[in-house]
Amino acid sequence: MRAKTAEVLGAQWGDEGKGKIVDVLSERFSAVARYAGGHNAGHTVIIGEHKFVLQLIPCGVIRPNCMGVIGNGVVLDPIYFLDEIDRVRKTGLDIDGRLFVSNRAQVILPYHRMIELAAETAPGRQKIGTTSKGIGPAYEDKMARSGLRIIDLLNTSLLKTHIEAACEEKNAIAHALFGTDPLDPAKMYDDYAAAAERMRPLVTDTGRLLNGILAKGGSVMFEGAQGTMLDIDHGTYPYVTSSSATAGGASIGTGVGPTAIGTVISVTKAYVTRVGGGPFPTEIHDAIGEQLRARGNEYGAVTGRPRRCGWLDIPLLRYSNQVNSAEWLVVTKLDVLDELEEIPVCIGYEIDGKVSDEIPADVRGLEAIKPVYTTLKGWRQSTEGVAEYDKLPQAARDYLAFQERESGAKIGMISTGPDRDHTIVLPEFAAALDGINA
Ligand code: GDP
Ligand code: IMO
Ligand code: MG
């Protein structure tokens, strides 16, 4: 029997529309769990007049019967997190008693941001174009076994000694390397000890909680953050984030074992975007890129930075499907292509005169790629808000069929606008979801 779980993740460099898709699907799940990243994520959900941009809180909580879980793989700044909770409460959403945080998740503290900012702006350092939330340095501390976990945050004497020791070290490093002014450990302790008290009721062993839900016949959806090509191992290193954004991350980041991952649903835009630095083989450098950015409103949900836009990249999508064992694809933002006469799609990579579909591991290899394009017909007709497959223009269906055939995963859903209702669910996918919840 298949496990009653599904994983939703990003196929490319993030912002594929995971938030919207998790919202649509979470109706069917008992709990939705975040497993990686932190408030570098920005997941947008639009329901009629209401707009939510969630960074740490799983999008499933918008459904009144769905539990939200922040897994051990996440890095969390308690002050930021409490602000997000306050913001969500102000919208009238009642999340009391159904939002939980792993006692094993790592804490982001202000010195993580200080170190990141200093490193990103220092002359001669490789600039990644991060979200400046302290994500990388927090994961560095985790891996160096010098991080603070949520469980330790709740222990005031441990918190105090940790902050004092860490500030001494980080202040010295930041000052010596980057001339940065020191942070005050006493103030930091006061702020975070107060936040810890507010956090206390939400903190639990979420691995136990999730496995318990599954043991009782409930269902769990894993909400990915970032995207496959931002994954620390499989992405365009070093232009990546510092966590496992790919499918395997869900197990590590929640404590639900790999054989309990029922299916992987990979969200891909009908084109591709990237925010921040790093290689992007199919990036469009002319006015059409601007047009896509404007039509798709491609500005970062967290940082407001303009997103770089490019054409659909089949070798990249195939690689991403392989890394994730993706069974299903959800194609979002089809409507953004509505005005185009023709649509180039990358079908191969030319590197040093040879065509291949292998993704080079090194950045220089990635930058040397000359994409090989084929051109598909545009539909020049509005698909905005279309909710039935049969109402899509034939050329749009051909575009989707091409994407499905070439990428090797089945298309289960198509998104034609930001709203929850602007969604086409294909019958085979609906049946598969029914199967997961049966
Ligand atoms: P996420 O990080 O993967 O959750 O994606 P973001 O929320 O950062 O970015 C996706 C953006 O596209 C958001 O502003 C969504 O409201 C919007 N969006 C999602 N699906 C569609 C769609 O099918 N069409 C259009 N036009 N916008 C969409
Ligand atoms: P969601 O979940 C898009 C990018 C940053 C930068 C790199 C490293 O909304 O899809 P970090 O702050 O994580 O150390 O930055 O990763 N990045 C994202 N890009 N969507 C995201 O999340 C991202 N999270 C991180 O822009 O290039
Ligand atoms: Mg986003």
C-alpha cells in the first residue's frame, strides 16, 4: 500500500508557485509539513480578495482542518516567526492549536545575518545574491555542530551561555574580517528569551507527531521550499541555498522515513525564473524577458528583487525529475505565455561544440552552455483562469504535451492564474490523490 503522503517541491530555482499548489492540494491532507529552508522562502496564496505570503508557516494552515508543521530540517528565527504568526492572525485565520515547530529545528540568531551580510558585501568574496536572512550561516553552525536548536532555546541558562559564547566568536570574526560593529549579547538574550516563552507551546517532537498521524491513518503533505537547482548537493553550486530542497530532504527534514514518501509532485513554471546570482542557461536578455517579468509579476515575494526570466529548459527539468523521482508535474503560469506568437523551448545543451543533455557539475561548464532550442507555436488567446483542460487552446495543449513527453513525468495539474480557482486538475491525478487518501 502506498504511504498516505505526497511531496510538493520546486523543479527549478524556486518561486514555481508551490504555495498556490500546496493550498489547492492541502484540502485533502491532515497535515502539511515544511522540511527545509527558512524565511528565505516566500509562498504566495491568493483566494479571491485575500492574499497570503507565507515564509515559514506551511500554506496548509489556510485550510481550517489542516495542521501545520515546521520540521527539524528548517532554520527558524523565533522573532521573525512570531511576527509572521501575528500577521497571519490579523488576517482572521485561526491557527491556534494546529501549528507546531520541531524541537530539533535550528535557530537563526542575529549574528547569522551579520556574518552573511558582511560576507556577501566583502570585496573579493563570491556574491551569491542571498536573501540576507542568515540562512547559510545558520546551516553552517548546524553542520559544524555549534548551532542552537529550538529545544535549547527553551532552556534559558543554555540560551544565555550559547549567545554569549557565539557573540564573542562571531563579533570577533566579523570585526577582524569585515570591520563590522559588534552585536550586544545581553540584548540578544533578552529578546530571544522572551520569544522562546511565546514559542514554548508550539514546540514538540514533530517527527513523532507526523509518524503518529500516519499511524492513525491520517495523511501528510510535505511542502518544499526553494527549488531543485538551489539544492545544496544537486543545484548550481555554489549559487544555491544551504539546505536539501530536493525530494530526499523531506525525510531528513521531518523524521518521516523515505519509504513513507508516497509520491513526488514537482511544480514547474511554463517558463523558468531565477532570483539571485548564478548560471541560468535559458535566460532571456531582451525585451521578451521584460514582457514575461511584467506579465508574470516576477518580483521576489521576500526581497522584491526582479526575477530573471528564461525559456523552459527540458534537460534541466529531466534532471530535476530524476533527482526527485518526480512522478507528477504541475505546470504553473501557463497564462503568462498567452501573448507569444511562438515559444522557444530548450531541448539540449551545446558545450564545446557537442550537444548533450547532461547538466555540468561546475559553474563554468554551466555558463558555457549554448542552449539548443526548438520553437513551439504560441496560442495568442487568453488562458487566464481557465479551469477545464478542454477549454485550453490546442497550441497550449500541444505545449503541455511536449513538456510532459520530453520531461518524463506526467502532468497532473495546470495553473492558469494566481487564484486557488484558476486551476485544472487532470482526472488521472485526481484519482491518484483519491488513492493516497483512501
Ligand atoms: P513559491 O515560492 O513557489 O510558492 O512561488 P511564489 O509565491 O514565490 O511565486 C509565484 C507567484 O506566481 C505568486 O505571485 C503567485 O501568486 C503567482 N502564481 C502562481 N500560479 C500562477 C499562475 O498560474 N498564473 C499567474 N499569472 N500567476 C501565478
Ligand atoms: P521559495 O520557497 C527563489 C535563492 C536566493 C539566492 C540563493 C541563496 O519562495 O521558492 P539564501 O538566502 O537561501 O542563502 O539564498 O537562493 N533563494 C530563493 N530563490 N525562491 C526561494 O524560495 C528562494 N530561497 C532562496 O535568491 O540566489
Ligand atoms: Mg517564493
